[in-house]
Amino acid sequence: MLVGAKYKICKRLGASVFEKCQTQKYQLAETRAPRRMSRRGGSSFGLQLLEKQKARFTYGLSEAQFSRYVHEAMARHGVSAMTGLVTKLESRLDNVIYRAGLTKTRRAARQLVSHGHVTVGGKRMSIPSYQVSVGDAVGIREGSRTSPLFANRAEAMLEQKAPTWMKIGSDGLTLEILNEPTVPEAELSWSPAVIVQFYSR
């Protein structure tokens, strides 16, 4: 997904949706910068659009991809649309790799998957948007484990707090999906409820 100036997008959204905006230098500059009042006002449509953009840029999705996820979540029976949306986004293979601590950013995780370094159920998977399921075994391909990218994984695991819906192997290079991926809304930088309202218009 191609995006414009990332610093400007972070400032406009009021959220650090890119790794460039998560540095100490950027945060310090934001703290010192004078706040400007918005000329557009705070309409409900504008606020809903803002939340949608926060989520879309956080996961690195195109408009079409994100819209499809929302509509699939809204059509799912037996689960609230808000929960369904979070599960769809968190179930992406690139996100799973990121959440497991195998990369520092979702963008890096997307590249890792695209370059064929990841397996699902023992088979190489190069589709970042692949949706993992409960019981799936995800790991780094045997031929890729000697890469410096994965050096000292066992030690790194001691500092990594993995989500409760996955179990990471003792080598730090494999994991199993225990439950449907989800994240408490309080831990999200965007609001699923507001986004569902936006697409329900």
C-alpha cells in the first residue's frame, strides 16, 4: 500500500500508526509543537472517517481491503460486528508474525511473509493477508532460521509478551493459534464501534 508523507498522516490522525511516528524523537517533537485548532469542526462523519483511517493505516491496508473486512465482519452471524472486525484484522498472517515478536513492525512482517520465510501447517505461505485459524501451527521456514534476523530468539522471548490467543514454542520460531485472535478495545488506537457505524450509514 502506497502512502504519502507518514509524519503528516500521523499528525492528521493524531495517532502513531507508522513505525516512523513511534520514535522518541517524533514524540518529543509532537510534545513541543503548538496545537492547532481544526477548521473543519468535529462532525460525526469526520470523526468516523478519522477512526477508519487510523485502523486502515495501522494494519497497512488499502481502502478496498479494509472495506471488505468490515463488511465481512458485519455479515458474520453470532458475533458482534466490532469483535468480528478486530478478529479479521488480527487474524492476518502478517499481524500474527508481528504479534509474536518475530518482527518489530507489521510492514517488516508483511515482507517476511511475502518473501516466503513463513510456514502455516508446515507449508510455505507467502500471502500476508492469509487468515489463520484456531489450531494453525505457524513458524519460520527451516531454511530461513539461520538468518541473522532470528538470532538469539530464545533470549528475546523472555522480553516478549505474546497475546493470550497464541502459544509460542520454546525455540521462539514457532507458534500455535489457541483461540480466535482479538484485542481489548482499550488497547486499540482506534474504535471498532465507530468504524462499524461509519459503514452502516
